[in-house]
Amino acid sequence: MNLQNLQKLFIDNGCRKIYVKKLSPNDNSKNQVYLGGSFEVLNIFPVFDIKTEEAGDWNKERFKALIHFSWVGNDGNIYAAPNSQLILYPKYPEVRFSGFLSKCQNPPSDLMTERIADRLLFLSVTNNGLALGYVAAPESTLAQEFDNLEIKEQQGVFKVIELPENINTKERLIAELRRIHLLNWIDSKSLTKNGLVPCTTPQCGGYTLEAELGIARNGLAAPDFLGWEIKNLGVKNLKKTDSAVITLFTPEPTHGIYKTEGAETFLRTYGYADKLGREDRINFGGIHKAQVIHHQTKLQIHLVGFDAVSGKIRNTDGRIALLDSEGHEAAAWSFASLLLHWNTKHNQACYVPSISDKVNGLRYKYDDEVILGLGTDFQLFLQQMALGNIYYDPAIKMERASTQKPEIKKRSQFRITARYLKNIYKDCQVVSLL
């Protein structure tokens, strides 16, 4: 195996980047492989489940994130390692890789069970979410070729090699957004499985932008365009975007009355009559911030298991809890479920300001400047929520409330204003399209 062959193998499997770590003697199957001092690695490797492992001492608590991982053999074939997982220790925090040899038919045991310095671990991710790995001995041809490379990009503990077919994803995104900006006013539309259709909903600014990028409407928790999450910023003035409100994600509660007894009981317990006088309708909405009692619902947000002073998760069973005056959980979101959702969506995000025109039929114009957010960590999200910069702003309603079959619309939104975006990314920059 040499570098050219390994790159070709990764490209043939739909990979975009190679992440390379020089292993220390402690990076082995017994001690686990250290992957970084934050949860940022979840931005790189897609996980399909996160479980909590509680302990009497919080220092020993951890998350276990399951991944689909396979080793690349010297014969070029791929061998599944079904017990692979990422272990997330919130105490430090740090992430380690384990289980990568267990039940694999052709694992690199000779290199990954021993305490050998300067081995090279090559990792990549296919376009269908499979993580691939290859390990090279320090004296190998592949290691020598890598040491002769001039690599400038670094992400956490990894040096990053851009593969040829992925080198210009940022440039391609900027080029597409420049084209959209130069179209001037664009009629409101959305792209569905049946093609382009007119759009009349409040989210049409985002749907129109996505349609221009060839993105169909879907509810998938995955990046939209070439690995980038695309977000529309609806504003009244394209040069005043700081106050724009952004919906970061819309996860359903995992705990509380909302989960155990259902949305209908939740609405009948904590909801209120429609403020516009629409009959037989119960609403639940309004901005809910940490440690602030909402004037309408009488509920407040608590970050259970998060230490706002240190910025660390202290309890793997922690959650964002919406509590009533008696301490009952009306709704709650486990950290484990939010970790899974957050890092999938927000590693690379692009925010595009737009204005609307409703006089000449609904249409949109997109700005010549965009905001790019690169690299995030769920604990940054929790820090901003503790400060009140991120808040819960639901839009839940029940119509025909007095009937046997009421109609319920669910939408649990976590939102932020644009001025605070820089606080949830490692790198946040304004980029001109012209």
C-alpha cells in the first residue's frame, strides 16, 4: 500500500478527506486511541447512536457513540469491525476510539495491539457514512511518503489531506451562491420529489434558496450541499443581519410529560388559548431561556448536568429540561440525543441573508455576503444556552381541541440570533461573493 493507492481507494468509495494521526505508544487496543480533547471529532465521523453509561462517580461517566467502521486491508478489500465505538469522556473532555479489532476478520492486530511509536492512522468517511481506516508502520513506504508532504490543514489531532474531487467544495458553494445573488429577485418556490412547486409558507426563503442549489425538501438531519448545512437568514435589511433569528435545529423531546404522556396532554397542561381568538385551538410557544420563568407557560429551562462555569458536561444523563413550578419535567432533551443531532448538522454551516418582496408576488433576493461557520462542539451550544443566547422557541399547536380527534402540529425549535453565531463555531467568517 502506498499513498497513491490509498487515496484512490478512498476516492473510489466516495470519501472527501483523509484524516491522519501519528499514534503514540499508548494508542492501542488496550488503552484505546486518543482522538481529541473535545467532542469535535463527532463532526468528522458520523455516529448512528449515542448511549450513556452512568457511574456513581461522575468522573467515570461516559457516552458511547456507535459508528460503522471498517479496516482497509493491504489487499485493498474492506473488513468490517462491528464493535467499533467512540468513547466520550465529559470530565476532561476527551474522545477515544475502541472496539476496532473485535470480530473483524482481518484486523491490523500486529500494529494496533502493540506499543509502537509513530504509526500512522489514516481515517476517512464514505458518502454513505462508513468510516474507513488504515494503519501504516513507521518504517513503511506510506509513512515515508506522508512525512514528505507539506500539509497545512489541521483539524483537532488530525492532519487533513483533501482528496482531488473534494478540494474545491467551498469554492463551488461560493460560486453557486454568487450565481444566486446575481439572479436578483427569485420567485418563491420549493423543490419536491415531484419537481419545482410554488411556495407560500413562512419557510419559503430557505426553500427557495435550497431549490436553486438543487436541494429537495426533506427532514433529514444531514448537511445539505457538498457537506455544508445551508441556512437562510430572513432580514428586512441585507446590511443589518445581526438581529436575524436562526432556527438551529428542531429535535423532539426525549423525556418529560411531552414524551411519556404525549403532546396532547402536554398542550392541555401547559398550553394556552390562541391569542388571535381562533376558536378551539390551544397553542404552546414563546421564548424560553435558561433560568427564566416564561410569563405565559410558567415554565423555565434548566440545564441539568451541565456546569456553566467550567463549560463541561458533568452528567452523561444530563438534559435540557423544561420544568414547571413544582419541578416536574414538562419536556426534556437528553444530551446524548442532542449530541447526535448537533454535530451531524453543524460542522460546516453557511448562513445566507435574504429579503422578501410580497408586493409583486412572493419573491426573494439573496445577499452578496454570507457567513461561514466551521467546526463546532456541543458544549459550545450548551454554554450559549446557559447565557440565554440560544433559547427554546416552540411552535406547537392543537386545533379542533374539543373533538375526539384533535389535530396537533409539533415543532420544538432551538434558536439563536445571528450576532451570537461566532460563539458556537471554532471559526466564523463573513465571505464576500463578489
